[in-house]
Amino acid sequence: MQQSAKRIKSRNGKKERIASVASTSEENKFSPEIEGKIDTLYDKWMSLGMGMNGKQYINDIDLEQTIAETTMIGRYESRLLWAMLTWIITYGDLINVSRMMHFLKTSEKAVLGAILEIAVNNGADKKLIHIVQKCSPRDPADLLFIRMKKYGFSYAQELTESKEEWSKWGYYSSETSFYFDAILGNRKFIFNHHKNLAIRAIFGPNLRAEILYFLYKNSEAYIKAVSNATGFAYFPVYNEIKELVRNGILNSVTYGRVTVVSLTDFMYKFLHQVHA
């Protein structure tokens, strides 16, 4: 029997939850593509402070994209979904609501709506309800976790004992779990590992923070490039940059009809020092 196991560990290292079941046949495995995405998301959520047995994710983490990916892949691996739910309850104020709206097309919208609604009902930042309002239930209804379809007893249990908080979104699930004992550290851990989220903590999870972080990583850029990289429309980016230039935060040089912007030396040094 091949044993495939990832674990979610508690902060004190004494408790652990098995995050994937033993595989006794090829039928219990998903495609290599899905398994690869599961592994990557384990790495990402570990890097975001959840006690998951993965590798440190060395690239910048796009928080909103990671949430969108988890709404899809979490249906194959429940522990990813519960880890995300717990993280959002604890750190959801760091989510850029406007930017998350841009990822609705690549999210499982019903899962996103349910997760965020459950999170808000358990103390998450109430601004997240604006995203919930843009989501809609799944139709026709389906089991929340795809693996359950392979097990007769579990399948029947999910149908008959489904929680209302899932049923209203078009899913059958008898479970909602929280992994608070699997949070590795605190905001200091997150900010030390992810400068983009530390910048959000200072300036707010908004367009300004996205522009500043992009220009911190790139010495200079055309305004159109900043718009493309941050995922925001050109004119809001243009207007925000205009304000930042006026306040001495950014340098601006125009070549013909093209404007190139960069951080002032003072702001670069300031952002370089940003961490918990």
C-alpha cells in the first residue's frame, strides 16, 4: 500500500491532522495536474502561516489568486479549504476586496461566497461581505468534496446531514472545520515573509499598496505596465500615481506621450525597512 500523507501541525507540534488519506489504489488518486496543484497550495498556505507540511514557497504570493485557486482545488483536498477559512477569519483584513473581485471569474464562486460568509459570521473583517454579494449558489447542487463521490456511506451522509451554511450555496457538506491550533505564528511571521502584505498593513489593502509594492520590486515602469501588473484599470492607476507624485512619494518622467514612474529614494528606503 502506498501511503501519501501531508500533515497540518499545531503550534506546539504535539497535535497533527492527517491532510490526505492513504491511497490503496489508483482510483483514490487524482490526476498529476490536480495533485501538483494541491502540493503547491500546501506550500503557499504554509508560507502564509498555516502549519502545513509543505515546502517553503519561495516566490511572491498573490493572496487573492491563492484564495481563488483554493476555492477550486480545495474541493479535492478539504484541509486546504479549512486552512484557508481559518486564515481568512484571522487575517482577512489583509485581503484587497477590489482585487479579489477581479478573480471571481477564476474562482469557484459558490465556494468563495460560502467560505467568506462563514468567515464573517465567525469574526472575519465585515468588508468581505461585499465579495459575498457578488457570488451565487451552485446550480445544480453538488457534493462539496469531490472525493466523497467514491464512498457510498459518506455520500449518503453528506446528502442527509449537510449544514445549512453549505446547502444555501448549492453544496452538500456535513462538515465545517477550523484549524486555529495550526496557526504557526502571528502577523509578524506573515509580514516577515511577505513584504506585500506588510505594505498593505501600513497603507491598507488598496490600490496604493499594490502600486508601491510593484515599484519596490521594479525600479521603474510605465503607468500602463503598473496597471497590467496590479490588475487594476488604467485610469484609477493613473489617478493614484498622480496623487503619489504630487505628495513626493513617486518620481515621474515623461518621454513624449509616455510617463515613467519610480519610487523616490526616501520611499524606497522606507519600504525596504518594512517588516514586523
